[in-house]
Amino acid sequence: MRELRGKQGFSQEAFADHCGLHRTAVSLIERGKRVPSLTTLLTISSGFGISVSELLRGVDAGHKHRVGVRR
């Protein structure tokens, strides 16, 4: 999300205002401290002008890389 926001030239605050979210919520989501609801994911993807699936592309792979895969 941070990468997309940067590519579109938004600060956290500007993107939050653009989407109707609180800046703190954007910060927490970007830092992995909050898991966004489906409604919030829809709001964020709409703010970027992309689908939710595009927004989430690669998220699972990145998560597995950070925490390791348990079996």
C-alpha cells in the first residue's frame, strides 16, 4: 500500500483524506498493525483506482517471506 501511495504521489494524510479514512488508520494498516476490514479494503482500492485483487496481489507471498512458512 505504501508503494502504491508513493507512486501516486500521496502522503499518508492526503491519501486518507482522499479516501475518507483517518490518517492513523492508513498508518496502522501500512505498518501491519491493523488488519483492514473488507469495507476498508474496498475504500482503499477505490482510492487507488484499482480492484481489491490488484491491491492484495503479492500480499500472501510477502507475508510468508517475513514470518516463514509453518507446516
